[in-house]
Amino acid sequence: DGRFHPTAIKSIHYKRMTVDRAYAGQTAAFALKKVKKNQVRKGMAIVSAAVDPKATWEFDADIAILTHSTTIHLKYQAVIH
């Protein structure tokens, strides 16, 4: 539904070891309080409530494609990952 929900982290695991923290860009597993497994999907983010996060399905952007393996033509649509 695009809303963010408050939760607490019970524990953090990195390479199957319990750790005190995870850093930006690092892959880690979080045990979350009062969150069922079917409520979480790949790509979801854990952010501070102080950030006041907002979810979006689309956005406008100006991009520059420096190289591409095929020909770029009129009405070409780039896929951003």
C-alpha cells in the first residue's frame, strides 16, 4: 500500500553471525519485532522515522546514456535499475 510502518529490530545478522550494526551497502538480515515474513519483500527499505519517508511508483528524470549495446532510436525507453 506504499505506507511505511514502525518496527523495532531484535537482532542483525551478517554472514550468519550476530552483529551490532550493518553499514550502508552491506547485505544483512534483520529480525523484526511484530512483522510477519509475508509482510516483507525484497527491495523494501528500513529507514529512520526522522527521514519522513515517502513511497512513490513513478518519477520524472533527465538521464544521459553514455553507451548502449543496441541502437537508440526515436521513442526509445530506458530501463533504470
